[in-house]
Amino acid sequence: MTLAFLDECGFSPSQPVNYSWTPAGQRKHVPYENPEGRRVDVLAAMVADGPTPSLTCASVPRSLTADDLVLFLREAIPRGAGLLVVVLDIAAIHRSRVVRAARQALRAEGIVLYYPPTCSPELNAIEPVFGVVKHHDLPERAHQTVAALGDAVDAAFAAAEKRLVSKSAQELRPAA
């Protein structure tokens, strides 16, 4: 069995600044750009345990659809032998008509969707990964073009996956 945690995350051309340093008496200026039509949305799945930990993502310069989700479930998430259990939250895209209609076919393909209780984001292990990507892996807080934002987001998720794989390789495993 493979256990994957899946969710979506959006990025705008001007990311919020958590903290910054400026000389005394000067005010930090961070330009704001209206993100309308210039967002990059990411669908990501994390397999944290097992022989092949991974962080797989697909970024698009538009809103994600339920069809994107179903295709991602079928083709993008690396899986081992047996079932692929995917933990999702109750976002509208996860409970859409398209996903409900595809559940039986997904089950026949060995993909089981699991919805934890409402208001429990702590049960979806990918949530902290999004926080690290947004606040630490994207050092530039403003991007001039959607393509530049998309490249930065892809690089940030690549860095996050590298950390995940590296951490997994360093953890002690029981002897056979």
C-alpha cells in the first residue's frame, strides 16, 4: 500500500512578506500587484514513507479543475505495489461531481480516496510542506511574469522534494 497526501496551493505574483529587515527609520516597501489572471495553482501529492518518498506536483497558470485532479490521481502519483490511498481534504474540487463519478473507476484501478474529518488540516501531512515552500523556498516575493512565477514555484517544490528524499535517507530503519 502507498499512502499519499494531496492538496492544492495557489501562488500570486506578489507573495506576502512575513518579516523583513530595514535600516532604522526606513520603511520597507514591497510592491503589490493584482494577481487576477496571473496566479499559478499547484496540485501536489506527497508520499512521505516507504521505499520511494516523493513530492509530486503539477503547476498550471490557471484555476485547477476536477478533471485535473482525476488525471493527477491516475497518472502523476508514484505508487508501489497494492493500493494507493490518497488523503484529501473536503475542498469543493475534491468532492465535485466529476470526482464522485470517477471514484468507482479509481477504486477499480487501486486508488482509494480518504477524507479525514472536517476542520482537521493537521491530518493532511502535506499542509506544512506548503507553508515551508511559500515562506522559505520562494525567496523572491515578487515576480514580473506568470512564467517567472511558475519557474520559481517549480524550483521551490523541487527543493522541497530534495529535502524530503534526503530526510528519508537519513532516518534509521529497522533491520530486516
